[in-house]
Amino acid sequence: MNTNVTEIFGENVFDDATMRERLPKETYKELKKTIDLGLPLNRKIANAVAHAMKVWAIEKGATHFTHWFQPMTGITAEKHDSFITPDGPGQVIMAFQGKELIKGEPDASSFPSGGLRATFEARGYTAWDPTSNAFIKEGVLCIPTAFCSYTGHALDKKTPLLRSMEAINKQALRIVHLFGNEDVTTIRTTVGPEQEYFLVDRDLYNQRRDLIYAGRTLFGAMAPKGQEMEDHYFGTIKTRVKAFMDDLNQELWKLGVMAKTQHNEVAPAQFEIAPIFTTTNLATDQNQLTMEFIQRIAHRHGMAALLHEKPFDGINGSGKHNNWSMSTNTGANLLEPGDTPYENLQFLLFLAGIVKAVDEHQDLLRLSVATAGNDHRLGANEAPPAIISIFTGDELAEVIEAIMRDENYGSKDKAFMNIGAAVLPNLPMDTTDRNRTSPFAFTGNKFEFRMPGSSQSIAGINTVLNAAIAQSLEELADQLEGAQDFEAALHQLLRETFIKHSRIIFNGNGYSDEWVEEAERRGLLNLKTTADAVPYIKSEKNIALFEHQHVMTREEVESRYEILMEEYVNLLHIEACTMVSMARKEILPAVSKSQKQLADSLIAKKQAGLNLPESYEQSTLEKSAVLLNEAYKASEALAVAKEEVLILPTIEEKAAFVKDVMIPEMDALRKPCDELEIITDSNDWPFPTYGKLLFGL
Ligand code: ADP
Ligand code: MG
């Protein structure tokens, strides 16, 4: 292992430095220009770039290339083509043309399209996204691409994300220009995703079909120990896990991912990795790579990584905190409150814009994190509730209060402020523990969206955030650009905006029951499940938002609705099938055999003349027999339900059936099975228990 990090960092990335070094000066300049201005690439430059890329990739041992894209499955897709090209009889050369770099045509008919691409015109194409660098992974040159249909519809998660970044760039620029920052020419959103995951021993994993098919345990009684001792969080990292993390960091660094922080998480066998933040599209690509390598490297170390939001009942699940801000090309973080009155005011306007966006588009933020897996977390006592709200911290809350009351802001130990010449108090940087219960928290110079699930792509989440905030900034800029007296108009607008939208601000305990009631009084949405949340994507308000910001067309939004609903139904169908099969083929027969032993022993005792009415065998057999029957009946009912769902005519009916019938039936099957596990001889239990999985590393 090469521990010289500065040397290996980015060695597998065709990054700016590599391009500068390897491309003819003119080509490099032209390429930069086309990237910065978002122009189409001309054939001549494309050929030169392709050639340099190929030479570089072959030197690094690559034999294949692929257009790497992010279809609606939420994971990445690749189809490898080797560089070989015939060159006379029996001869090949390694070739890579500009046209192969710019455009690819994977057979796309099997990717989810939500009806956008009828199979007879199944072809979609991938187009190089030169804002994200090519890289080498497992001997393959990967070219990050967007994936579209021939009718121009986005079939992936990346295209709307790029469009949303463009939308927010445009509107945020208008705001900074209002404050006289004419030197700012681009504004990029930035993201640092904190990724949680579990590790389990691979041999144990292979013995559990629920983990293999569903990524989570569908059965399993809690181990005698869980996370109650709080001895895992930030604890010393076990040698085996440390070796895995070292390996993971190496691979990520080589790919230019700035892996920075790693630690044990709250639950046993749970961990976190966080990179240093970067531009959103890059952060999205890199988070996909991080998830892929967590799994790959775990395998190398005889383990399996679980990215599922809730692999185990009874202990914490895994999320992905999406830290979000905006940066200018001049290096300023726009959510940094700043030191001067003008910086403060600009910050307050961005803050007002975000408060407005989050209030007006609560539904979209909620549904951007809605998945079957995340339904187990949100609203439970470990993750933010399913209600969207913003945490500002007390200091900022006081400032907002003062603005709404049209009063000067001041307190004994803080600088005096009035809005005309505002000086914000020094806002303390976040002290994390105090706001863990908030789904969307201001943490000093960025917002932390804490609801996303651990296995989700962050593309959709950030598309929604960017689009909603772009819209709100646009409306604010519209009101200020024509103003005769800018400061008076700004004052008025801040006041109005906070008054209208401050219901979304909540600085209390988001886990409390009082909050649920309070939120209801405030008229905030509480969309508990995916089936409740997803339909909101199709509301006229949201379609108008996406269309107006040129992020998605109506057809694209509608197709995404179909895909999200189908994904929900399909995932739960797989879980139901897995449960039925595990119950029928593993649990029920195992318990039945175990009962035979008890019965034999009971008979033997009776034959020996012992008559113990409340013997271990007698009472266990009784309990076990009752539970076994209950489990059997529940498995039969679920077996029927999983077939019924398939024949329902519409996706809405399917989703409702899953939520109202199938999930309760799954619970009804799990319960007696878990109780059986507790009273059954562990030698007879057909798969590894929670104890082994969680403490077996
Ligand atoms: P924690 O949330 O645990 O307190 P940190 O404050 O260190 O952790 O930050 C968490 C993540 O936030 C890191 O990935 C970090 O790079 C990212 N982050 C910091 N500043 C920004 C920013 N301006 N924009 C986006 N992400 C950021
Ligand atoms: Mg955090």
C-alpha cells in the first residue's frame, strides 16, 4: 500500500492537471472554454481529447472504456467496450475516437423509463458530461455521461441535476449582482454527503437470503445487546474494519474522492465515511463511487456492506446527511453570514430564499427522500420526523424574529444590528448535538439535510433542492431588481418573506409528540410513507416549478412518478416473496424439527415414569406449536397477498395495497417467527442471528 497520499491522490482521474499536461495547449484551452460556457464539443477537439485519454488509460493498464451513467435505478450503469480495432488480417490496434467519447448508444430498453421510451424506440444515448472527469476503475476507462432518449427526454438522474445547477446559478447570480458583486460570474452548489453503512461477515451474510435479496433482515429477534450502552459510537475501530477503511480510502483517493472522516456510528457494526465537499455533480458521482467501493472493498475483506436504510430492527438505521451550500467562482461561500453589513444582508436574503423554498416545497423535499427503505427510518426515533422543518439555531432565530417585528436586533453581549446597516452577531458554528432532530439544519455556513437514506443517489435530492431554491430566488430577485430604493425594498421583502414562511422554522425537539401536533396546527405536511409522498410530485405546483426552471418537462416528471411508485411496489414485492420463501422453506421446517426433539424428550420422560406438567419440553412445545401455527397462517396469507398485488390494474392501487395490506401482513409473519427464534434451539435455527451478525466482526 502506497501511503504517500499526495502522490496517489487522483492518480486514476483524467483531471485538469492531467489534461493540461497531455493535451496540446490550444486543445486544452478550447476544451476549457467549451466546458466553462457549456458549449457543444467540436469533432476536432473531441478527437484530440479522446486520443490523449486513451494513451493515458492504456498506460494505466486499461483495456476497455465505458460511458458511465446514472439511470433511474439509482445506481450506476456501465457497458464495457475494448479499445481493440481491426488493423489488417489478424491484427488489432488500440483505438478510441472522438465520436466514441462524445456519444454512446447503450441498448437502453431494460432501464426504467416510466413510459418515456416505448420499447420500439428503445434506443437512448449517453453524452459525455465534460464537467465531470473521466477516471479508471477496475481497468476500465469510465466516461461520466448523461443518458437521454432520442426524443431528448432525460432517462437518468444526472441530467435534471445538471439543469437544476444551471437554474440556481442563473438566479443566485441575480442576487449577488444586486449586492454589487459584479465579479461573480458563476455560482455552483456544493455538497458534502456523509455516508453511513453496516458491515457484516460475508459468510454470515451468505446464509441469509433476506440480506441477499432485500439488503435488510426481514426476520430476526434483537440480540441481548444492542446500542443501549452507547459504546460503539466513535469507539476504537476494530483491526479488521480498520484494514477495510484503509483500503477504501486508498481506492477513493486514487479516484480523486477526498475521503476525510471515518468513524464508528451509533449502532453496533455501523460506520460512517464523509468526504470534503465539492461541486454537486462531482459530489454525486463521487458518492456513487463511494457506495460502490464500500461494497467492493468489504468483499475483499471477507465482509458484506449493507447500504440499506434499516438493515436491522431495534437499532439505528443508516442515513446520508446532505450538506449543502453555494459557492462563487471567486471563492465565497454564500451561506457564510459574513462580517460586513452588506455581506450580512446578502446572507439574510439567501436565507429568506431558502426558508421560502423549503416552506413552499416541503412536499418535494419530503418525496425526494421517500423510498421503501427510508420509510423505516423517517418518523422513528432515530432519524428526523417525516415533517419538513428548518433549524436555524437560537441566534439566527432571534434575528429573524426581530426582522419580523421590524425591530432592531440587539442583545447584551452581541453587536447591535438594525436592518438598514445590519451587523449580524457572531453566529456560533454548529455544535451538532443540539439539532440532531431537525431534518434541515443550518450549521453555521451550510444547510444539512438529514433525511436522505443511506442507499439513495443524492442526485434527486439536490435536483429538488436546487430547483426549489432557484424558483424562490427568482421571485425575490424579481421584486428587488426594479426597486427604486434598494435597501427599503430589501427590508420590506425580508420582513414579508420571513412572516409568510417562518412556520417552517422549528428549533425544538423534532422527535417529540408535541412537535407533531404543533406542526399540524402550523399546517405543515406530515407524509408518513412513500406511498403518501410520491404522488405530490405530479401536482400542478410542482410540474410548474420544474418546467419553469427548465429542470424537467411534464413528461419527465410524470415518468419519474411512475418509476418511483413502481420501485416502491417492486421492492416490497421482493421482500414479501423472500419472507414467504424463508418462512416456508427454512423457518417452519426448522421449528417443526425442533419440536420433534422436544416431543421425543417429553415422551422419553413419560416413559421413564416422570410426569412433570410444567416441564421445559411441555411448555416450550406448547408455545412453539401455537406460534408455529400463527406463522404458518401468516405466511399463507402473505403468499396470497403477494400474488394479489400483481393483478391490480393501476400503480396507485398497487401502492395502496402494499401499504395497507402487504406491509401489515409482513409484520404479522415476522412477529411469531421472531418469537419462535427466541425459544428455539439455536442449533436448529436456520440462519445467523442478530447477535452473530452485529457482533461477529
Ligand atoms: P458534522 O455534520 O458531523 O458536524 P462537518 O461539519 O465536518 O460534520 O461536515 C460534514 C460535511 O459537510 C463534510 O462532508 C463537509 O465537507 C461538508 N461541508 C462543509 N462545508 C460545506 C459547504 N460549504 N458546502 C457543502 N458541504 C460542506
Ligand atoms: Mg452531519
